[in-house]
Amino acid sequence: MATGKEIAETTLEAYNCEGGYIWGQQGAEWTKAKQAALEKKYNSDPEAYANYKGSATYGKKWIGHRVGDCAGLCRWAAKEHGIEIHSGSNLIWNCDLKEKGTLTEGQVLPEGALVFTGTKDSKPHVGTYTGDGM
């Protein structure tokens, strides 16, 4: 079983490889075809596909790079170490965690801990604590 430190290091490696943020992605390379399909989907119904707005707008700069969203990056890093977790921050929170809590000021987190934003009922973002306050 991987340590939290190993997962944190994998997350940092991905971050340092100049990957990009594309909502709904999990570490695959972003291509012109994927960008065109995303733009077409968003432009066909911007209200229905509101989550794609940012990716449709700035996604071209990530063509040729690996991309992911917040939960996708966490899932990818875990999978690199043989750990399967759900896709989506709410599913990870609801289904995959042994321990849950609320961060308090001055609390020391172990490297590899998943940190969520949001409320009790909705966790819109998740990230991996990589140490040194990051």
C-alpha cells in the first residue's frame, strides 16, 4: 500500500509537468479533437453545459498536455499507486474516506491527505495536501 507521502509526490510530479485543468478529465492528454468536441457541446447549450465554460474558453492552451480536474488529479495519483477511488469530489467524500473532519487553524495534516472545500452537503473541490502548506 502506498504512503500518503508517495501519493503527494505523484501529485506534485503531475503539477510540475505543466498539466492543465479541464473539468471532467482524469490525466489523459488533451487533443484538438477533444477541445473541438467540448467547444461544440458547450456552444450548443451553454446553460446545460455550464461546467464546461472555463474549459471551452481556455482549453486550447492545454492541447498536447495531460489534463484533469481536481478530483481527476486525485483519482489519477491514487491509481498510480494501485488505489481506486471514485470520480468526483462528492463521491470521494461520500464513498471513499475512512476518516472525515473539519480543518481547524493550526491543524497538522499528513502528506497525501485529501482536502475538500464546500459545505456538509456539497464538496465542489478536492485537492491533495503535499506538505509545506500546499
